[in-house]
Amino acid sequence: MAAAQKPASFSRRDLLRGVAAAAVGTVVGTADYGYVYARHRVGLTRETLRVSGLSPELDGLRIGFLSDLHRSDTVSHELASSAVNRLMAEQPDIIMLGGDYVTWGGGRKRRFVRDAAEDLAPLTAPHGIFAILGNHDDDRDMTAALSANGVTVLRDARTRLQVRGVALDIAGIRFWTRKAGDIARVVRGAVPDLILLAHTPSRLTEAAALAIPLVLSGHTHGGQIVLPGVGAIAAREFPVVQGIGRQEATSIFVSRGVGTVYIPVRLNCPPEVALLTLESFTRLA
Ligand SMILES: [Fe+2]
């Protein structure tokens, strides 16, 4: 449990706090806006994702994607429910969850593990709900809580569905699984229609090397604080900070997530759930 409770990155935390302090010091009105308003309105992001080699039968498949709930003292049941309701209103064919359901899940914060799983319990989709864990999630407790609510948690694992008469593989890796060889073992034997859930978009490099057609990630929070003219200072290390990216034949979508971490502020970076419509595309590298 201890390892899973470690913060994602001290540099990100320090950067977020530093940027927030600067924002409060120089543009107080904007920072107040971020605290009281911007982080409380969950938007729906609709994207069409071109997926290299996607079977024509899967063209138009609609994936609901929710990541980085970060249920905590500062991320409420109401915010979580609004995200869930927003997604369910779209009636996606399949739902995927990108990890970091809590910020801290040990000690007296352990209740948030149960709370997060219960907040997500209303999610339902014809082809199921599939999840990975983030760096803030406890391997045992969060897996048990999600599984009890009908969610399939993929920890360095792969599962196969039959969708519209074709096989679709969904693979999920642990945050700490980083080597291409370890990821290769998870996807070995997969069918061509393969989706990889990886909490951090930093795995795009390995996914591209393995010619995995589609990756879904979170972790960045879109930077959480995006300063005009400066950008997402706390997320510059990632190959894609938010939205759609592509490397060789691999497409990726990176969610800004729902909650906040380290500081309860979002600036120019509203929370989101996503409805991703797959589109068959054969001209990628
Ligand atoms: Fe996160």
C-alpha cells in the first residue's frame, strides 16, 4: 500500500504549488475563479479518434472515458456524480476509467476508496466498464472496491470482447509498468483491434514502438493550471498534455481528468469526461 500512496511526482506538486502561488499573488481574481468555479463544472469533450487499421465494424464505436477523479476532501461526491451523469447521458457503448480515483487512500483517508467506487457505481455500458489504477490508487483496496461494483480492473492484463461481431482487446498496465518488454508481454497475442489503457501518456513511446493503435491516458490533469501565454507548466514533461496526439501509427487521447491534486485549483483547464468516437483510418504510418 505504501508505494501506491506516494505522490506522482514531487516536481509536479512543487510546480503546481509554485504556479498557484504566483497566480494568487499576481492575478487574484483569476485564481479565485479557478477555485470556486472552473474546477466545479465538468464538461463533456467529444472527439473523433482516428485509429490505424481499425476494423470497419468498429467504426463509430463510442467510448466513454473518465479519469483522475481524485475523490478527496476537496473533490466532492457532487462533482463525481456530475461527471458520472454527464457520461451516462451519452450512453456510450463501452466505458473506460483511467486511474487515480483518490488522491490518498490510506489511514483515515481510506473511506475515499469506497466513496470513489460508489460514486462510479452508476456507470453502465453494453460492452462493460474497464479500468486501470493510477499512481495514487492502492493496488488491493481500489481493485476490490471497483470490482465489487462491476468494473473490470486490468493490472498488466488484457481481456477480449466481441463487439459487433469482431474481437476487440483491451489491455491495461500498472503505472509502474514502464519497460517496452513488460508492456509487450501484456499485449502479446492480441488481436489487431487493441486499446491500451495507460495512466500516464509517457507510455506513448513504448506503445508506438509496439504499434498499438490506440492509447487512453490521464495523469496530466491537462496541467491543471494553464497560464495564458505560458501554458501548462506542471505538465511539460509529457508528450501529450491533453487531447489527441499521435506517434507513428499510434493514436492517443489524454484526459484533463475530473478532480484536482495537491491544490484545489484549475485555471484555463476545466474538468472533463470524454466521449470518444472511433474512426477507421488506414493511412497512418
Ligand atoms: Fe491524477
